[in-house]
Amino acid sequence: MNNTNVQLSAPSSAPSHPTAAPPAAGNAVLRIPPASPAAAAAHFGASLAFHADVSDVAAALAEDGDPGFVVIDTRSTASWDQGHVPGAVHLPTALIPEQAELLLDKSVPVVTYCWGPGCNGATRAALALAQLGFQVKEMLGGFEYWAREGFEFETWEGRERRDPDALTAPVDAEDCGC
């Protein structure tokens, strides 16, 4: 039975409560219904096991002491020279198979990044590291969002910082509150 056009209404003697109408047949958002809460919790929990955002990485690196992970810039040398996260290790994706075990400790989690959300270099690097036995997360947003959110970065000329982009980070607050 197709229930997409069925509307429920309370008898006139019952208190009036707003009820959610079924989605319109053409609604692309709900054409495929949302996952169950349990499936959604499993999915989003798994996502957080694989990803970290730039604000969380920056906050952890800014704390006194060891953050408990190492940040890996997976881009080319020219890209690294253009700007990178302070303290990051430069390990281009292509060099991971031959150099990762020389540069990294498998007992320390790794956070990879590349240029930005339009680049899957950090994903490829994370895969290569995981296949070698490293615990790894990918930094969502990459170097682009690191710079756009106003975090300090290093270039071959020294340290720089840009004003936060109001479309990516709060301009007048410590964090976005999420």
C-alpha cells in the first residue's frame, strides 16, 4: 500500500496538535527515508573515528604537551613550501610506502591532510598508512580550511596567519560552538 498521500487528522473533539505531513512525492531530501536512529548513530560514530576537523586539530596542537598524534602533510614539496601546519611532518603520499615506517611510530595515531575538500590526497594517504598498520584519521578541510579558519601556518619565508573567513569560522569567537 502506498501511504505517501495519506493525511492523518485528529477528530474535531480532540485537541489540535500539529502533525507532520508526509513528504511530498517529489521531495528529493526524503525520497529515500532517513536511516534509523541506531543506524545513524553507528554511521556518524564511525565517521568521527575516521575524521577530525581543523578546529579540533588546532585546539589539540595548541594545548601544552603532546597532543597524542602526529600531523602529516601529504602534498608535494612545492605545496609544503607554500604553507603547512606548524609541526606537521612532510610525507607526500607517493613516498609513504618507502618512508612512513622510518619517520613514524605505529603506536602514535596519524592525522593526514592535503589541500582541501576538493582533494582526496589525504584520503589516499590515510589508506596507504592504514595498510601499513598505522592508526589514522583524515583532517577534514585540509590546508585550505586551516588557513581559511585563521590558524597560523608556516611557509618557506616564515609564519603567517590570515583573518578568518566568515563563511568558515566565527570571526568574533574562540570556536563555532559545535
